[in-house]
Amino acid sequence: MRDFSELFPEVYQVIPAGDHGVYAYMNDGAARLMDMAPRRDHGDCVDIEPFALLDCPIVDDPLEKTLL
């Protein structure tokens, strides 16, 4: 696990994923996958807490394959 004691997590970009998920690109260089299904009741716009994303899994960048 990474040490976030000196890093304030920040979301740079969010891209929709299938099945109500989003890929969040963070300032530490990681792409994290967050399940947004539990948050659908809040309307179309949802504010994502950056610290909540630290519990989400780090995944391979889904756009990397399309950019090569």
C-alpha cells in the first residue's frame, strides 16, 4: 500500500465505465475504479470524495490500449 501521509489525493479526470462505474485518474498517477451504483440516488451529478477513492482498487489504465 502506498504512503499517502504527505499526498493530498486529487482527482484529475473521471471517465465512465460500464455497469455504473467510473475510472478516476488521480494525482499519484493511479487509475482507480469506483462503483457508482450506490450513489445513483443522488441525481446525475455526484461529488466524489478523493479520500474515498483510496479504498477503490487500482486498475490498468483502460485508455492506454486505445492511445497506442
